[in-house]
Amino acid sequence: MRYICGILLAAGQSKRMGKANKLLMPADSSGEPMISRIAKTMLASELDEVMVILGHDANHIAAALSDMPLDLHEYSDYAEGMSGSIRHGLGQMNARATDAMIMLGDMPNITAPLINDLINSHKRLPEADEAITLPLITGPLITEPMREEPIKEEPMIAGRTAHPVIWGQRFFPLLEHIRGDKGGRDIIKKHPEAINPLAINDSRCFLDADTPDDLKNIVDNCTWQTAIK
């Protein structure tokens, strides 16, 4: 039986958003912090457990999540970047975990149905331990605002794939060897035979908030009823 742990990465320093921590900012008119919305979405899904990796502004983010049944873990070396948070999360998983879904903390348009479709697609595989399940965008891409800085690393195959990603346990050791401010992109590129893509026809759910313009784009294109194939 598969046991999928959701690891929500919330340790980043949010440098490109300015003085505010983007994870504590609302992504719609409700005023709810985006990290809270994402955590609720994960809890509403069929994930077997949900943990959050804290770092920068740990106390404030923990306070925003205090009324939820989440497993919170603080990572002291968060300045290293994403790879450290991933390693820390993998090291804290329940011993029963067969798979890990890595979720970024700045993608508030992700929905529980999308997560569930990824989970179900992964669980149907005869060799899920050997698989990497991720969304494949098939509909029109929502254009992101012009950026002066490089876009942060995202999993990409022909420029159409996105987060969140479910990793079978075969890939845990490879993820644990990543260093620096990056995720599993190189692993995905080196193991195309492992990719289990799920076709998604609405790219709005994959918008992420790095800058004030990004956040405005999310608000302008927000959808909590994202169409899923």
C-alpha cells in the first residue's frame, strides 16, 4: 500500500518580494496568508500526512498554521536554499512513507482535486517506487510578468511540466544528494523513463509568487475550481 507524505517547503527568505514575506501575504481578497491556503489544500487532499519545513520567519509562519494538524519542522540552515529543505523533509518522514510529494509554498492556486489526481495516477502505476509523477500543462500557458532576474528553477520537460511532484522512494537517495538552491530538475532530466505525466488543461494553478508582479498575476488569474483532465 502506498503512503504518500506531502512536504510543504516554507523556509525560503522571500528576498525578491521586498520586505514582506510572500508566504504571509494573501493571494486573494480573503486576507488569508497564502501558506495557510496551501496547507489547507494539502490537508483536504488524499495525502497520508503533511509536514511543513520552516526556516526564515519560522515563528510567524508557524503561527499562521497553528490551528491545523500539520507536522512542523524547522530547518536551521535554510539559507542554503531549496535542496536543504527537501533533505530535511525526507529525513523527517514517517517510516511508512513510500513516496513524497514536494510542494512549493508560493503556489496558492494548486487545488486538492489536482493533488488527488496526481496521487491516484501515481498509485495506479505497477512500479510506483520507480516513478516521478508530475503535472503536464496541455492548455494555453498564462504569461508571467517580465522579470529582470532569472526565473527560479522548475521541473521542465519540453517546457510544459510543473510542481507539485511525487517522487517514488527509488529517488529519495538522489534527492538527498542535491546541494544548493535547487530542487530535483536535474534528476528529472536524467530519468525521463521514470516520468509519469498527468495532463492538466489550465496553467493558472502553476503560477508562483516570487515578486509583487507575480502575486498580482496570481490574484488576477486565481481559480479555486481549476479544470483538470
